Amino acid sequence: MEYQLNEKVAILHFDDGKANAVGHSFIDAMLDGLDRAASEAGAVVIMGRDARFSAGFDLSEFQKGPEATMQLAGRGAQMMSTLFKHPQPVVAACTGHAIAAGALLLLAADTRLGVPGEFRIGLNETAIGMSLPVFATQLANARLSRRHLTAAFIQSQLYNPEEALDAGYLDELTPPDQLLERAIAIAAQLGEFSSEAYATNKLAIRGPYIDAIEASLS
């Protein structure tokens, strides 16, 4: 992860040269970046690599066995909760595919920008025989359109970027060459709000979902 500070906007740019899988190093970088942003910036942009926002959890960790799976999933849940309740505005710049945990990162952000293209966004866990944990359930309930919830959550529907707008994964599409500039502009604008009011109102509306997630981790 590359951390940059653009005036009052912290940019967390994830690029592992592959699929931006959510492994322990990804989680460490996200948590460190959010913590640093809280002390240095007024808003946050999280961004993936070209054509790949994130392909989800690092399956090589899951292949190590139940203990490794539980450890990574637990840390991932804590990271998602931290992102979801982060007191500053969080803008996600979705550069392409966002599958499984990648889609959950979008649901945990505040404003989500995407780019047109032959990309897929969504939760494919049912299709691959996996049950979704509590944190995923809560993020889906909080952010996805009620009209799409069954198809998106239970039936593993994957969406192209245009469809993802209606489903609730994205809020806006922008040309790829303007994505970062637009994300920074929105983050800077949101960062002009009272930081105390923004954080308080975020927790007020998301509190029940956050409480359920954190109760599942105790």
C-alpha cells in the first residue's frame, strides 16, 4: 500500500501487482493507513490497482486450514468494522473487479466511485459453497438495495459497473483517467464538514450494524 497526502486527503493506494487479495499484509496496511489518516488528514480515499480493486480474501491463507482461515476472517471482519465506522469521510475509488471481500470494502466505504468496463462486482460466496459471516451480512443489509438483496447476497449475482449503481455497490461512474481526481475532489468536499458532526452522524445511522459486527467478534 502506498500512502499519499494530497492537502487534507489521505490516499491509500493498494497495488500488489496481482489481485489485491485481502491478506494479513493488506489488513495491516489498511489499519495503519486509516490510523495515520485520522491524525494527518480530513478525509480518506482508498484505491485499487488498474482493473483490480480487490478479488477478495487471500485464498492461499484459507488453504492452510481452519485455524488460519478463522484468523484471517476474524482480522478481516475487524478491518471492515474499522473502515465502516472510521470517523472521517471515506471515498472508495473502485478501479475494476471487486469480488467477495473486495465488494465488502465498497459496502464499508461512504462514497463509492467506479469506472465503466467489463468488470464484475459482488458477493460470490454462495456460488463457491461458502457461508457469509456476520460482518458481511450487516454490511449488505446496511448498504445494498433491498430490491437486490436476495440476488446479490443469497444468489451470488455479480454486477457490471452500471448495474452495481442500482444494486448499491457504487454511487457514481467516472472515466478511468478521471477516477482519482474525482475521488480526491469528493473527499475534499466531504472533509469540509464538521468532523465531529460527520463522525457522530455516521455512528448514529450505522451503530446497530456496527454493534452486531463487533458482538460477533467478541
